Amino acid sequence: MQQTDELGFVERLEGLLGGTVHDLHRPPGGSSRLFWTFDLERDGRILPLVALQDLGRGPFFGTRFNLTREARTLAALNAVGTPVPAVHYSDAAAHFTVMDRLAGRADFSFDGEEERLSTIEDFGRALAALHALDPRRLGLPIAVPDRQDAATLADLADHEEAYLHLCARHALVDEALAWAKAHVPASDGPPAMLQGDAGPTNFMHEGGRLTGFIDWEMAHAGDPHDDLAWVWFRVSMLGFDRDIVPWFGAYRHATGMEIDPARLRYFIVLVMLRCTIANLVRQANEPGSSDERAARTRAMLEQALADARGDGPHRLPPLGVEP
């Protein structure tokens, strides 16, 4: 369904959605997916929407982490009141989805400290509410085991499947996969619902409040420490905020749960492993593309694996939790 003619695309959207399209705009960037924003006038209402189309490139194409899985996950979560975009149209064959455009912004910069901390607190509450959901009863597009550890292994298997079928093999990735499968933290508790890439720039906010979570390609079930490892990664490694301590403090305040450093270190390895595999998939889908991203995440993976094993001095930024 890739469109180059704007008028034809507008007519196509109006036929699919009903109503009149206004202010169609395609922001710059986006090499692996096309992205449009527009307003749909229908039944006397204006709906702010976005449209996404996968181009057959990038870190998720050809894997189980596709737009259709994301759309079905969003529909399941929207049905129980989770703050996520509503899906208005999804076409698996065309790799095309239309969903709500949430209010606010994703970038994590503020004029004042009070708004920053208020946003972090509200994020902590929203993430705690997400983790309190039972993913076995949501009708997700994935099978959900009854135990946290089994759910972690099921998600790991999805990433391993993408690696084995699409990617050039790397000894470090093979080693990390074997280690991760052998050392998954034991837990017979029920799994939590996880965003799978939680943290700053993957939620929208306005006026010190979260307006909704975005980017659900890697959503799955498992251990809450998994999402917390993503928050740590996005703050401490990617630099989307300056201090992980208030993020973990907000989550503890909302849940009463103490964060286990050993579990957090394990899931940091999984975060780096997933990022490395995603960048290898990107390379497979874009022949001739640079190895720079994959090399960078392989270096992070090597550090995280050594840190989790206790091989020498810790080389990662501080965890932000008491040992």
C-alpha cells in the first residue's frame, strides 16, 4: 500500500476510515517505516491520527515483532483501559496500520524540574498499573505461559528465531543467548504485562502527566524487572534523562516492590541482546548498510554480560538501586 501520490493516498485513507482527511503530513526521517500524521473529520468530530507502513526494511521486518502484532496488542490493552493509542485500521498483508495520535510529546525535556519529576512519578504509576494486568486474560496475539520465567524464555525464543533465520552469526550473540537461557531468574509467579521497550521517549506526556505509552512492537509477558531494565537502558545508556534514581523511586512508590539488582543485571543483558539482534536484522533487511549500530550494541552486550557474570570490575553505569 505504499503511496507516492498524496491525493491518491488521501482518497485511500478516506475510503478505509470514512470521513475527510485534513492536514496530511509526513515528518522527515524514518528509513524503515513510512509515517504520516493527519486529522480525520468524521461524524462531526476531529480525530488526530497517525498512519504507519513498514517498508520491508529495518529491525523488525520479517520477524514476529511486526505491525500486526503491535496493532493486536494495542487493541487488547485499549479494551481494558490502558493508556495506549486506539487502532482504527490494520492490514497485515500491506504492513499498514492507522492509530490515534496521542496528545503531548515524546521527547524528554522540560523547562522546570517540577514538571520533569511529576512526569516521572506519573510514568511510574502507569507502568505499575500495566504490570498489574494479567496478560493471560487479555487476548494477546502471543501465547502466554503461566510462570514469569517461562514467559521470559518464550520472548527470548522469539528473538532467537529472528536471529537464526535472518542474521549473520556472531560468537558473542550465540554466547549471550546460551547464557540467558541457562540463567533466567527462577520465578513461579504469574507473568506481568510488559511494554517491552519502556522508558523516556516511548511514552507521550503533557503538563507533567503521561498521556499514553507508544511503541509496542516488543510487548510481551514476563518479569517486571525486564521493563525496568529498559527504563535503565533508555536513561543511563541512551541518555534520554540524566538520573535513573527518580524513575526507580517512582516505580517503588507505586508498587511497594523492591528492585532486585541481580534480576536487573540479568534483564539488562537481555535488553542489550535484543538491541543487538534488532540491529543485525536491520543489516539483513538493508544489505550494504553500516555495521556501526550493531557494533555499538555488541560492545554494550559484552559489557552487560561481563557485569552480570561478575567478570572483573563493573563497567556499566550505576544501577540506581541499593546492592
